[in-house]
Amino acid sequence: MRGTYALARVVVIRGTVARTLLWIGAVGAVAGLAVPSLTGRRHGALVGLAAFVVFALVGLLQRYRWYTARANTLERAPFAVTTEPPIETRHRLARGNSLWLLVGMSTTAALGLLGGPAAGMLVLGYGVGLFCATQLLARWERGHETLVWARTEDGRLLGRRSRIAPFSATGPAAGQVRRPVVKGAGRAR
């Protein structure tokens, strides 16, 4: 890839997405438990528990396999890239996905009022699975002493995996940035 562009840590991007899903699922599950629904609390909770377990496994296995496959084909980060600090990645994603968070919480809360905590627990389970997959990727990074990066425009909450550019690799020191750094420019911006 040519030109200067920004990279963000994959662990930070996906960890932020996982936490968003955890909040959405928790709000939906609490709404389903707080108010009697059409299915009743007991049936809704049992269906929700089953959905939680299934989607936690789906999130974990599906995402971990994908992360591992991408991590095994890493390209060394080009000379002229900007690495984004983790706090900036989290803030950028929070700003860019605040509408999705509001819509997701409203939807799962409404579904919780109709069908109990099942919808919220489904989303919560997927968030837990995604969070576990992210933690396994962080463990892979520590074991290989390599950080995995993605282009910042690939860090959307909802995106097609086929459109995501190849991941890049750097050494562990690149993860310590506090301000955006342009590699090869000789100074921080």
C-alpha cells in the first residue's frame, strides 16, 4: 500500500466493539427481566441463557479463527504510517458509533419488553465471545512479541470483513505511543 495512512491496534478496535455489545446486551437483558414480558420471565430467561451460551461460542470461535488466519499473514507496517494511540482509537470509535449504541440499546430494550431477556442475552453472549477472542489475540501478540494493526477506516462497528485491508505488524514498542507518531518522519506530530 502506498502513501501515508493511519493504523490502529486491532485489539483496541475489537475490544471497544465488544464492550459496546456488552452494554447493549446488558441493557436489553435487564429490561427483559425488569418488566413482565409476553413470554414470561422464566421462559425468556431460559431461552436467553441458551442464546447467551450459543452466541458466546459463535463469537469466540468465529472471530478467533478469523483473527488467527489474518495474524498468520501479517505484513510488516510500511515506513510511512501513522500509529494511533489506544485512547484516540476508543474516542474515535465512541464518537463514530454512538448512534449504533443508542439504536442497539433501544432495540434490545424494546425486544426485552416483548420477549424477555433473550434478545439482550444473545447480544451479551456475542459480546462476551468477541471479547474473549480479542483477549486471545492479545495473548498471541504477547507470545509473538508482535502487535497487530489495521487501517483506521477498517475499524467500523459494522463492516464487511472482505473489505478489510491486510493487517500490519510492528514490534511491541509501537503500542506505547501516547500521541500519533509518523514512522520515518523523525519526530512526533
